[in-house]
Amino acid sequence: MKTLKFSDGLPEKILNGSKTATWRLNDEKDIVVGDHLSLCYTDSREFAKAITTFIKITTFGRMTDQDKEGHESSRSEEEMLKTFEKYYNVKVTPQTEVKIIKFKLL
């Protein structure tokens, strides 16, 4: 089973159903539709299981409103890019490739 870790505050949004998508850079796990996922806190404790329902690779600048559904919103595109720079410790621009992973809790 593939594992995805989530920062503080996000597990609660997943469990209450307001977050049904995650965006990842450098998906070394090669997550595909139909994969069973272990959703974990940053300390690796599992809080839920899920199955992937949708995968798309695009860039931050080419994301559509549909791509953003199920993901927490940012006040601005700049804030969104800065958040991902913090998570991944790399420069993130509108041209940066991102993998959209939508999932359903099991």
C-alpha cells in the first residue's frame, strides 16, 4: 500500500470530507488510479485509508478550476506557490509540474 503524508490541519479536512485531493511534486511512488493509499500524519501514523479516483499531471499555471476541486484554497497563486516551496524546499513557479491526486476514503 502506498503512503501519503499530510501536514498539520489537513488530516481533519480529509476526515470531514472537505479535502479530497492532494497535489504532489516528484511523485516517486508512481501513484495511479485505483491505488490503495495509507493516509498518514507527518509522523507516519495512519489516520485513514483511501483509493485514488483521478490522476492528472499538469503545471501550477495550467490548473483548471476542476483540477483544484477538493483541495484547500489559497488566498493567491503566489501564496500557493510559496506553500509548496516550503513543503519541498525548491523554487516553485507556474511552470512547475504538479501531480493532482484525487481520492475517496475507504
